[in-house]
Amino acid sequence: MTADEAIISVRGLRNQFGSNIVHQDLDLDVYRGEILGVVGGSGTGKSVLLRSIVGLMTPKAGQVHLFGKDMLSLPATERAAYEKRVGVLFQQGALFSSLTVLENIALPLIEHAKLTRREASEIARVKIALTGLAAHAADLYPSDLSGGMIKRASLARALALDPDILFLDEPTAGLDPIGAAAFDQLLKTLRDAFNLTVFLVTHDLDTLYTACDRVAVLSQKQVLVADRLDVVANTDDEWIRDYFQGPRGRAASQAADRIDN
Amino acid sequence: MSDTLTLQPGPEPCLQLSGDWTLPHYQQLRLQRLDTPDQVQRIDAQALTALDTAGATVLLQLLGAERLRALVPHSAGLSPERQALLLAVADAMAEQKGDATTTRYRFGDGLAQLGRRMVSGWQQLLAFLNFLGLTLVTLLALLPRPWRWRITALVAQMHQAGLNAVPIVAVLNFLVGAVVAFLGATVLREFGATIYTVDLVAYAFMRELGVLLAAILLAGRTASAFTAQIGSMKVNEELDALKVHGMSAIEMLVIPRLLALLITLPLLGFVAIMAGIAGGALVSVLTLDISLTRFIAIVQEVPVKHLLLGLSKAPFFAVLIALIGCLEGFKVAGSAQSLGEHTTSAVVQSIFVVILVNAIAAMFFMEMGW
């Protein structure tokens, strides 16, 4: 698989709840090694798109290819093998509340890689370090963690099996600006180290400017545009103009320019 | 899998890596040992076919974070991506703050746990007494101010906790009454004294069972509901909103619930007693050849003080159930899990306390000769 090849490719996707059509003829490509930011107003189906791609919901029509394989027509056993190469960070972290952070991360290692508890713990400790958590956090329960720590612990669990693709659902929502900026930086570091492909649903303009290689805008039930940020920001569309040229968009853009210079 | 690791001796000892250093091979990889990690000067990864975090972890354990960080730039055959991976792992482990090891002591930890339990039990008792006092003070302050009485809330709670509980309380007591009558009939038949089955049922339900069963049902049904209602308000920060608007949560939430139970539990207790005796009557009429008029005549001969003694416990149970339910609701801390834990705790505590107080009351009445 070359760098230009689409690792995720969605064609003609259609999702609807009752008579409410969320996606219609939606096409999207995500290329290996890039961080794609997905934005859109509330109710445009960003999370629904993510859930359709990772297989948490079955679309009404269309195809979802991961690693060049059609996930919807693949038998369940083969599909599971590919799903192991995908990591998901849920919006609320979704850490198992009855397990410590270490056990949360060790669980997929024990279940899928057939490691013993001790071996899995060794690798889990490395993941904990990689996501910037302090060592003592390993023995804490999710209820004892702060919002930022939950996101990091959840990211460590998503990275447990060294996935090729990482899906993030609003990872910086609810974090303070310093924590959010640190998370953006962490994401870039990990992408470079693990050659990850990242599918990032976000509302955070700063994340778009600092972390994303490309941005896809969901609007009118489709991907309106998916391109580099400067191209997207200058697209002639009312919502995109309001989004990027509004006071928050301008502030984030200026902040990003200052960092670059 | 063989020869994944070789140390080439020489003036510049070189660590040769080969094969797949990945998660599926982690169990073999971690068995490898390096006698002299300090002497390694170079890493040769020409024959390395795959590397992931698991492989990086093994290398890290063999060489140590500092050594690995120093060696990676001077390695042969490592692609930039793999260098980045190794450096990221080494950096993270070297820079990680804090100590991971928490020492455990088998007996000490158990003892500490016991101590924590004792202290927490004591604090729970103190919290309850504190809450009881606070509620009583609020109640007394409310008495001369009828315009602040919350009649609507009171009636709504009486409806939920009292009226809606009538069917289940009646059915349950009816069934227990029938069972007690069967039991009495079986045992008393041996003595040819089946007629005393009537007294057994009447005394048991008037003095003990009627109010006790009603209170246990209410502890399960209403204490949990109180905890869930107040706890979800706490999770939703509604209690804080009340406070910043200058309103008292005790006055608005606790007092109506407390009064509702104070009024309805004696009534429910009476319903329970009647239902239990009715259950006994059914069994007596059907299996013991005691006519209904005979049954009622015997029941009427039972001194009314037994009924009053039984019902006199109801207000105490009501206060305990209402306050434990509300207090557990206030103790909920922020999460749905905590809400569930406190709801369970409210039910367990209130049932325990109801049975305990009932036992103490029975002994007290007996000693007093009532």
C-alpha cells in the first residue's frame, strides 16, 4: 500500500434514522499517514460517519473500505482481524470503570495478543508513558482521573494493539486550552512515531490549525470539501465562511500563524 | 523464530536485531537476556523485518531508556519511522514522572481496610445524626410559617410513596398472613388447638409483621426512589442551583418526603395488618373449618393495645427510611456509578435499620410487660 493510497474509502454512504436522512451519497477518502479533521455543524452526522466506518452501525447503503477491503461484505471473522488494526477514542473516554487504567490498556492485549497479565502490563506501562501519563496513574480507577487524564488513558487503550488507524471523537472537548494544545502535540508525535492515520472529529478550531493535514467539511448530507486547510477555508460556502471567518476562526488562524513563524 | 538478537563481540560490540519484533512474538522476545548491556556501542537492524511498540518495549527492557536513546541515532538499517518509534518510547519512559510501584502488605492492608471500614461506619452514623438534627431544626423553623409549607410536594410524595404502594403491600401481607396461618395450623393441629391459629395470625400481624413488612417494602421501594431522585439532582448540579438561588434543599426536598412517609407509613401499616389477617382468615375458613364470624369474633377479643403497639413503631420506621434515603441521595458524587452505589446502600441500610429497631422495640415492649 503506497502513501497515496486511500486507507479508508467511503463511497455512496447513506445513513438515515426513520425519515431523517443524515448522509446521502457521501464519499470520503483518508490517506495513509495523514491526520484528517472532520468538522460540521451540530447534527450533520460527524459521529454517525465515524460509527459507520468503524462498524458500530450499518449504513443503509454504500460501501466502506478499510485497508482496501469492503468491511460490509466481509465475513465476521475476517472483519474482526481488520478491526483489531483500528483504535477508537470515544468522546467520554469509555474506559471500563471497574478496571484500573493499567487493566483497561492490558485488556485488549490479553484478549487479542494472548499475552499473560504480567506481559500485557509491561507493554501497557509503555503505552501509559507514551501518552504522557504519570506512572502512578496506572493503578488509578477511571473515576479518580481528571478529564485530560481520561482522554490520555483512553488514547493509550486505543493504541494498545498498535493500530494503523486511529479514530478520535472530539478528543479535546472539555479540556482546558493548555491540555487541549498538549493533546494536539501528542497526537502529532504519535502519528510520526507510529505512522498512524488519524480520523479526527472535532469542533476545536485550534486542533484543526495545529494538528490536521486535511480537513473534511460535512454539510448538506455530504462531504462538501476535503482538502488542505487553506483551500477549505477559502471555499465559497456560507457555513464554511461563518465557521472559518468568524471571530473564533480568525483567532485560531492567527494563533496558528504565530506558532509557525 | 531464532536468532532475533545477537551480540557481536569486538572493539565496538554491536547488537544485531533480526526477524519480527512485534506483538505476536512478544512472549519469545521478552525471554532474551543481554549480559552486558552497557558495552553495546551500536545497533545493527539490517535484518529487522518488523517493529512495533511491543518490540520497542523489549529493547527498552534490555538496554534501558537512556542507553536506547543514545544508541538509536548510531544504528544501521533503522528507517526514520522506526527510529522515531524507538525514540518516542525511550523518551516517554525516561521522562515519565512518578513511581509506579505501590508496595502491598498482606496483613497490613487487611488491617488498614478494617480500620477504614470502622471509621467510615462511625462517620456514617455521625452524618446521619447530623442530618437528623438539621432536618428537625428546619422542620421546627417551618412550623410557625404555614405559608412556606409545600403542600403540593407533600401530596405528590404521599401519592407516590403511599397510595401507589397500597396494592403491593396488601398483596404481600395477604400472602404472608396465609402462610403464617398454614404454619400455625400444622403445628397446632398436633395439640388439637387449631383454633389458636386465629390468635397467632392476629397477634403476629398486629404487633410485629404488619408494620415490619410494610416498612421493609417501603425501604426497598421508597428509600431507593428518594436516593435516586435526590442523587440525580446532585449529579445534574440542581442542588447547587437551589443553593445559589437561596433555597434550602432540606426544606424543599427532605421535609415533604419525611412528612409524606410519616403520614403514609402508619396508614400502610394498618392496611398491611388488615391484609395479613384477611390472608389468615381465608386459610382458616378454607382448611380449618372456622367460620368467618367465629374468626372475626376471636380477632375482636384481641386487646387493641397490640394494634397500637405495632402501629406506634411506624413513625420511627418512617423517619429512618426517609432520612436514610435522602441522606444517601445527598452523598452521591457526580457520576452515574456513584448514584447506583448509593441507591443500593440506601436500601441495605434502611432494611437493616428497620429490622434492628423492630427487634429492639420487641424486647422493650416485652420487658415493659405490654
